[in-house]
Amino acid sequence: MSNPSLRHLILVPAIFTLAVTLVRLTAELLRWSPALFTRAVTLARLTGEPLRWSPALFNREAGGGGALIGIVWLIPVFGVLFGLRLASSGQAPASVGKALGWAALAFVLNTALAFGSFVLLKSPVAQLAVFGVSSWLAILVARRGWGGLRGVLLAYGLTARIPVLFVLFLSIFGGWDTHYTKPPPDFPPMGPWGLFFWTAFLPQMSIWIYLTIVGGMIFGALAVGIHRLVGKPAPAWS
């Protein structure tokens, strides 16, 4: 047997074993420590952007450009996870339709208010202010559908977004070349404190919390509803 063949026989199983181990560790981290997993994704994003890794994964342009490495993609994952976990512990909503309906109403309401502000108000600062206030109004509306899931997602949203807020502070005041530093192209010039408030603190503590709660409630209610339709109880999380 040649040496390359021998190396392949050794390396292929080793790589496969390592990959399976990493998948299992990731699954366990997702299951038992959502906050820690979310911070790990934020750290990966903060590492990849300054090092100019693939823009598809770590986009440094304003807004992030839908980069694949980002905590926004965790919203449906944890919405489903938290929803099924609550259902398995006897805290499912009395009506999945009601839970889904109130969350959908909150989303439609905030989308309409945001669109109206973009049409009627020319200042991006004023648009942000309206969107921030309407986001918390939408959160209050969604609460009527499934208060238990709303509370869990609120706690998760704060633990996810406060570290991002810290990163934004360092990025803005440190002048880092990341998407965290860059406001929208039409944003008026302002100092670092103004930039931090309007593009970091306000969106992170309102708009992104709203997306976490309302988006998570929609996916969580859908997951519980599907489990009921197929006649399976929500999985136990012992």
C-alpha cells in the first residue's frame, strides 16, 4: 500500500470524526447556551470583517449586506427552540392561531408605520426615531398572543444585543473598518456620540429587539402548530 493511500485511510476518518464532533458540540451549545452561541457568532463577525475575509460571510459595507455570518439568522432558530421548549414544559399558548395572529399583526403594523415614516419623513434620523417607537408598540401588541415566549425572547434579545452595542461603541469610537461603524449613505454628518445613539443604541435597543421577539414568536408558534398538526408532542428538553 502506498503512503498516500495510507494517509487517506487515516485522514478521512479523522476529519469525519472531527466534523461530527463539531456538529454535536454546536448542537449542544445551541440547545443549552443560546446566549453563548450568539456571542460566539458576534465574535466571529468581529474577527472576519477587519481581517477582510469573504464578503459573502463578513460584509464590511454599511448595514452588513446580508452577510451569512450574523446573529440575525439565529432569530428563527431560537424562536423554534424556545417555543418548543416552553410547549414541552406545559407553557404552550392556549391557541396557536392566536399566538401567530398577534405576532403577525404586530409585524404588519410596524411594517406599515415604518413604510409611512419613510414616505412622509425625509430625514433618516426622524425615520429611525419613528421606527424605534413603533417597534416597542409592536412588541406590546405581540405580547397578547403568547406572553411566555415573548418574555423569553425579550431576555434573549437583550443578552444578544447588549454585546453588539459594546462592539458598536468600540467600533465607532475606534474608527474600525467594519459595518458596525458605517451609517447609511444618506445619514447626516454627526459626531461619534450622535452616531452611536442614532445608529447603534436606538436600533439595537428597539428595532432589533422587536425583530427578535416578533420574528421569534412567529417561528415559535409555527413550530408548535406543526407539532400539533402531525400529532406529536413538543420534544422534551431534559
